[in-house]
Amino acid sequence: MSEVKTKKIKVAWGITGAGDKIAEVVETMKDLQKQTGGAVEFDVYLSKAADTMLKFYRLDGEVRQSFSKVWVEQDANSPFLAGVVQSHKYAFLLIMPASSNTVAKIVNSISDTLLTNAALMSLKAFVPVWIMPVDFKENIIYTKLPNGKDLKLRVRKEEADQVRRLQATEDVYVFEDPSAVKVAFLDWYRQVKP
């Protein structure tokens, strides 16, 4: 008797140059991949800054080893992520972590990077965009550096205002941290799993 192959659900995961919570983000994505038993395929798209940041945090090898398809931005349209999301090859685009630069560009419809172009083209084609901004609300935050030390940062009102504008955007789902993404993803997966 021949085995019936189930079509995998594909999700595009974009990583920007934001380093806050990056180790937790990578662990969350590996866990989601494991919890879906391979039924969901995560294709990883790195901005140029993300490629540098992952090397700085010594996570580039782990991402490349854990996920079978990893691309690095060459320009705003290469690799051709925008065209792939527009043709509904992905269930949605997840940008996690999203830098304040990426959030501001999406809110202001500036599509001059791989991930902002893909996000805006996704929204035009009615493909949902999930985003976890690192600068979620006005606050003092502490982020871990690769050497284990804490770095104190201020999330300014201006960055938080961009996130609030993003939350008001149709078909954009905004999450405060990786655990919130995980809960939402597993709820979504229970509804769509093959």
C-alpha cells in the first residue's frame, strides 16, 4: 500500500537586525517546528542586518542547521520573497524579531528592504503578516548581549507610537514577545493542520 503524502503548510519567517530576545526567538521557532511534527515548513529570510546580528550572537549556525531553507537579503526583491507571498505559497509572513526601523517602514509603506517589501506585498494580496516588534511600548528594557551581560535600553514614545499604528493595520497581527507568538501559532495550527 502506498503512503499518502500530506502537503506541508509553509510559513515565511523573516528576521531583522534586532538582537533583543533573539535567542528566545530562535528557541521558540525550533520548538514550533518540533511541535508541528514537520507539518509546517518554516522558510527563513534574513535581512542583511539579521545576517550580521546572528553571527554577533553566535546563532547563525544554529539557524542554518535547524531550518532547511535560509536565504539572505541581496536587495528589496532578491530573493523573490514578495512574489512568493503574493502568490499565496505561504500561509502568512512572520517577522520576528522586528526592528523599529522595519516597523516604521511598514507603517509608512516604505518597501525598500526584503522584509518590508514582502510585508507590504503580502498585505496587498490579503496574506496576513505577524510581527513581533522589539520596541513594543515605552519602557526601560534589558537585553542580553552575546557575552551574557545586560544592556539597558529605552524604548521611546516615538517607537511605541509606530507599534500602535502597526496594531491598527488591517491583516497585521502584533505580538509583544515570542511566547505570545507561540500561543497564537499553536491556536492557528490546531485550526489548519492537515
